[in-house]
Amino acid sequence: MVHDAITASRDRSAASPTLSPAQLERLRALGQERTARVGEVLYRVGDRAYPFIAILAGEVAIVDMAGREFLRSGPSGFLGELNLLTGQTVFVTAVVTQSLHYVAVERATMHAALFDDGPLSELVLSAFIARREMLQQLDGIGPEIVGPHASDETMQILAFARSNRIPHTWTDSQPPRGRAPLVRLPGGMELECPSAGQLARALGIGRELSLREEVDLVVVGAGPAGLGAAVYGASEGLDTMVVESTALGGQAGASRRIENYLGFPGGITGSELTSRAVMQARKFEARTATPYRAVSLKTASREHVIQLEEGHEIAARAVLIATGAEYQRLPVDRLSDYEGSSVFYAAGPPEARECPGERVAVVGGGNSAGQAAVWLAREGALVTLLHRRDDLRETMSDYLVRELGRSGVEIRDRSEIAELHGDGGKVGAVTLKSGERLPFSFLFLFLGARPCAQWLGGAVRTDEDGFVLTGAAAGAEDLLGTSVTGIFAAGDVRSGSTKRCATAVGEGAMAVQFVHEHLARLERV
Ligand SMILES: Cc1cc2nc3c(=O)[nH]c(=O)nc-3n(C[C@H](O)[C@H](O)[C@H](O)COP(=O)(O)OP(=O)(O)OC[C@H]3O[C@@H](n4cnc5c(N)ncnc54)[C@H](O)[C@@H]3O)c2cc1C
């Protein structure tokens, strides 16, 4: 039922494009032609590896663990999802429904083909991204997370799943045994109260690091700045490693639609931009390690050492700090009771799935609040935007304010939340500082950001708000150099940054140039 409603209401063509005759010919040359009978399973939930499958004749249904069908592919169609590129666990089963003649292309060969062939890459990647979005909106796909909202560990695992765009189902109750959360993986394995790292490894996300790694450049943080540096660093021959504590893509990955990124006149979703950037980083063989949190930085004249939470260390001749900034929380009691269940910091498909017909407050006056409000309204929520200034135009772009009007979003000026009301982990209403009480089932908070620079422990100089100083302000020769030679900073974590994707990417790329110059200087002494 849920599956029908969703697949009927979405633009399924994005998830089911067809290959041109020339593309099918190319794939034929790369893979093996095979046949399969009706009822045969090509891959199933819990598998790790499967080939890219292009259909020459016949038909295949994609079903969930309970056997419910939600997608069908026929001649010139192809199977696969983002996990074909990443090696993550398979979340669905592919069953032949009409006698099948197909080409199977092994994963490594397909990777190479996607890197070489722009139009094929565009077609396949767009479909994989659309399919992942579809999976995220369906119930009963991916790991089942069982744990109450009052359990911090449960909320942490949920946040990890959301930010990594892992389709999942959450059962808000105590698990039948052991410590919450219990995570049932596709394929049947169960994990009791896993760390994000344990869950990631179990799902095949990210590589495992050796206890000590040595590289030319370590980039800490894989948002647009970190990924930008990874792509430029690796493509220019630097041995580059990126460590990321949560999810590749950073804040940008959480954005519903980025309208102002050069080259995308129709806008691009954060998850698409991230998937494309990650693929590009892989193409140039930049190494990404996630989830690994940097906890300290030891500086020295020729080599700096980053210590990671789980005891690993990375020695590098140059370091790029690209750890971005973190969302501000609302200064109200019991906020944590509701975070993750009815208070969110991003408006992605899993959150929006719960909101149609519900009263929703988006809190904040910036463009990210405006984008989220428009998107949630389009998804069927009854949206009110609360912000504290006299006029929204002081902080939000004009085009977005107009878009809010067109989308039926109610705007309330001078409205700050003083108290949350609710029960069973669900918000029911809020009281404003004015004393007015408003009913809302969900809150989306977009209140600005704090720098993620505490892990540096004062190793480099920061401004009074904790943002990392660079260039002349840090006494550095290079624009992005910090107060310590060989350590650079880029993106939102940098004092005076403009907090935009494009500038973060640009700074990441620019930092690589400074790293080259620094390494050349080291060679000379
Ligand atoms: C909802 C939303 C919508 C937005 N919309 C737009 C838009 O339309 N246009 C636009 O230009 N900008 C937009 N932005 C802003 C843009 O996303 C940011 O400016 C950009 O992401 C900054 O990139 P960054 O790489 O510096 O930092 P981030 O994207 O914050 O990435 C930093 C990364 O570092 C990781 N990290 C932090 N600490 C550690 C640690 N100790 N160890 C390892 N990793 C760590 C974090 O997990 C994160 O992944 C939006 C932001 C949000 C939140």
C-alpha cells in the first residue's frame, strides 16, 4: 500500500531510464551475456556484491524484504543502486518476472566505464540517486533500528543512518533483549548497541584504517571543502586521505536544493551533489575514511599527526582543516527528548515522509530555512516559518521569500520559541516568547552554526567565536594558511568564510595549491 502510493506519486522516470542501443552495445562488449528464468533471483537483500545488469529482453521486479514490489525494469532498462558503486549491502531483491536475456558487467569494469563515458555515467548515476531517494521513502527497507527515543545511542545511530542516506526503519521501543539500539541488518545479522563505525563496517561503508597511516595531505572533514580538496589533491598526484566523522558531503549533503551552485541552473539536491563529488573523488583515487572522528592535532616542523577517536593516527606533511560548522540548537528545556523524532536539523526524504498533512514549523530566517519550508510545503506539510526579525528580507534572499508565498507557507515575524510541549517523544505544540501557543507536530531548526574546531585543542589560532584564523589574520603567508606552517583551513570552519558550497569547494581547491607550495619548500630544506 505504502509502496503503491509512493511510486505512483513520484516521477518514476528518473529512477527507470533506458539505455540507448549504442550504450547497450558498449555494455555488451564489456560484460557477459546471460539468461535467467522466471522466478530466478539475480541478487537479494543482504548481498554485498552484484554486477551491473543491463536488460536486453524480458523483465525484472525489484522487491523489498517482505516481497512487496516497487519497481519493474524491462528491455533497455538496467538494475542497480548506489550500493553498486560503494559496495554497501544490498537493500532489495531482484526477481525475474519474464524470461530474461541480459548483460552482466562486473563492478570494477563498470566503475571504469562510468569514469570514461560521460553520458553513460550521467544516465546511470542519476538513476541510482533517484532510486536511493525512493528507497529512503519506503518502509521496511534497510536496517531496522529498535530503540526508544530516550536512548542517546539510538538517536546517534538514527542520525548516522539519516546523514548517510541509509534507508532504514525505526521502531521506537525497547529492544526485546540487550542494550538499545538493536540493529537488524538486511540479511538477518543483529548488532547490539553498535557504534556508528561498527554499523558502517557491517553495511560495507568506508574503508578500515591501519593504526598508523602516512600521507602527503590529510583532509579532516568531507563537506564541500574537504571533498573539493580531495578531488584536486588526488587529481594532481598528492597522496591524499580524507577523514570524516559522520557522512561524506557535510552540511551540503543535507540541503534539499542548492540553487546557487554554478553550472546547475535548475538547482541540485545536496545528496546528488554529494554523490557526484564522492564519485569524482573515487575516480581520482582519493582515499576517504568514514566514520572516523579527529580528536586532536599534534604539530611539528615537518610532519603533523592527527589522532582519531578509535586510537588510529595519521601522519601527514600537510593538514587541511575542513570540519565546517554545527547547527545551533534551541535554548529550551527537553529539546533532546524530541530530537530525531519530531525535531530535525535537515529536511530530507525520511523526515518529510512523516509530515504530509501535519502542522510543521521551520525555525530560522536564513536561506536554508526558506528552502526547507518550500520543500516541506511541496511535500504536503502545513508549514509555518518562525523567525525573530521584523522582516524576513533582512536575512533571506528575495527569490525565496517570494517562493514561500507561492508555496502557501505562513510567515511569522518576531517569533521565538520559549517552550516545547509534547509527550511520548513527540512535539505537540510550542509556546512563543510572546506567550502565544501554536500547535505543531514537527520542528525543523535552521538557526546558524558553530565552528567544529574544538578538536584542535588550541593547536592553531582561532577568532573569539572559535573559527580558525587564516592568512594575514593568522600571520600566515598563504591566504588559507593557519598560524602553524603546513596546516591550512578551508570552508565554514574558517574565520570570515562566506558559508556557501561554492566558496567551500573553491577554498578546498585553492588549499591544494598552497599544499603543493608547502611540500616543495619542505623538499628544499
Ligand atoms: C540545510 C542547509 C542548506 C544549505 N543550502 C545552501 C545553498 O543552497 N547554497 C549554498 O551555497 N550553501 C548552502 N548551505 C551552506 C553549505 O552547505 C555550507 O556552506 C558548506 O557545506 C560548507 O562546507 P564545509 O566543507 O566547509 O563544511 P561542512 O559541509 O559543514 O562539512 C564539514 C564536515 O566535517 C565533518 N567533521 C566535523 N568535525 C569533524 C572531526 N572532528 N573529525 C572528522 N570530521 C569532522 C562533519 O561531519 C562534516 O561532514 C546550506 C547548509 C545547510 C545546513
